[in-house]
Amino acid sequence: MYETSIAAEVLHITNPQDRLGSLATAQRVLTGEPFLPRLLPPDKSGFPGTANELSTDMCTVIEAINGQPFTNASTFTQWPYYQRMMHTYGERANGNATALMIGSLTPLSSRSFVCLAQTEYGADKHFIVDPSSSRYKARHGNFAFGSGLALPIASESIDFVHVNQLLHSLFDPRSPSRPPAQCVLRLCAEIGRVLAPGGQLLMKELPLDYAPGQSQVFHIKASQYLEQLVTKALKKFGLKDVHVEPPGVVTRDSRFVFNTNRDFTRWPVIGHDIASRSIYARKPKRQMHALGGIMPLPAAPTR
């Protein structure tokens, strides 16, 4: 089914052994500019986190080239979860479909979403909405400045909504004191509004109060609360077919992004991702009735 790897599709990297060439190619794809070594991240001990979007992405590229565990969760690094949800629950479009990403942290997030929407969702039109913009992040897909709590998108105009690691950092810019759970309800209301009949939602999310270093019991309980909250909210706002997957398997290294067969079960695992959940939901298709004029009447027989 597949002929290119995720790394080749998203970043045009085909030979990870050529480390400098791979870094140059990836940076050029993400920025549209010539290779700039000054944009490479420092060594891992000095990694600046999300303070520098491109440094965050180049750290992920370096990890992929070296076959190291990924530090950051993104659409690129969590591609297998979205593929599995589509294969298990989803229905792929054959073009002529629109996909929307709510919240993009970095240029790699935007770029990965566009590629994933084409390959896995079968959508040929791609929109990204985020409250903060950068020249690199906004160059991928059709970028719109805005909040997921008030999407600048027409009602029933989207076939796929894609959300990755947004809920635990979600806030209302118009009311910063709004509780996180209320923000989730508002987001689900907006998702229900913009999805067309038959539209699909795919999410990979952490608990609302996620913080590294918390106990395993804390993460399990927090994830269970998230599951209950999101399931109830999505059903309330019109998405009836809701599936929340149990914790997924975590790969030992990042070499899966170079697998041209996209067989993500080949790689060793280190356990389960107990803190996050994969969430799939679908809006019912519009019912067609013979009565009421919704379904066209058969043509009158000719004499």
C-alpha cells in the first residue's frame, strides 16, 4: 500500500545515514529557506523546549535520524495512532474532502497534519486554526488565526477534524479564568458545529492536569476523567459514534518513521502510554426519508 516512509513523505528524508544532508533537507521543507545551522537545537541537555518552534522540530528530526526515543509528542511522532484509528473505526475519503487541524504547536505539526490528512484521511483540502502564528508554521496548509473555542469556520463544512495534544493546554483567550473542563465543552461544541454530517474526529490527548513526574495512579485516574468528560461532551454536541482507546504501545525508538510499509508493529516496545487516550468520533450522516421531500421521488413512467 505504501511506497514511501513517513520521514520521506513529511520531511523528504530518504537516507538518514547522511545526517547533515537530512537535517538540511528537513529544515528546508519546514521553512522554505536554505539550510541555516544556527537554527539547529543545542545538545539535548540544553534543549530549549517549545520556546523555539524550529529548534523543537529539529530536535525531533535529530532523534529520528539517530533512532532515539522521541522527546516531543506531535502528529509526526504519533502518526501510528491516527492510522490505527482510521483503520479500525474510520472511513477514508477519496479526495474532495476537507480536513481541519485545531491547534498547531510547530511547523512540523502543520506539515505532518497536511501529509497525514492526504495519506490517511484522503482529504485534499487542509485548514489549520491556531491562536498564535509564525512564518514557518503558517506556510503549511491554509492557516487561519483563531481559537478552537470560536472557530472561524462555517458550520457543517469540515469532513475531518484533527486534534493532537491540545486539551491539557487549552484556554479561552477571551476569559483566561475559564475552568479547563468548560473549555473542553466549548471545544467539543465547536467541533460538533463545524463537522459535516458523517464527519469524523480524531484526537490524541493527555489529561487536563497532566504534568510530568506524577504517579502512575494519578495519570490513570486523570485519563479516566478525561475519557468520561470528552465522551459525554461529544455525544451532547451531536457525535454519536465515540470510541476511546485504552493506553497505546510506546515504541522503543523512532526508526518506524523510515518504514516504507508503515508496519508499526515491527518495533520493540517499552510499555504503555498510560497518560494519554486516542479518541475517535463520528457525526451521524443526514437521514434520508421518502416522505417530507428529502429523498427525491421516482420519475413518472413514460407512456
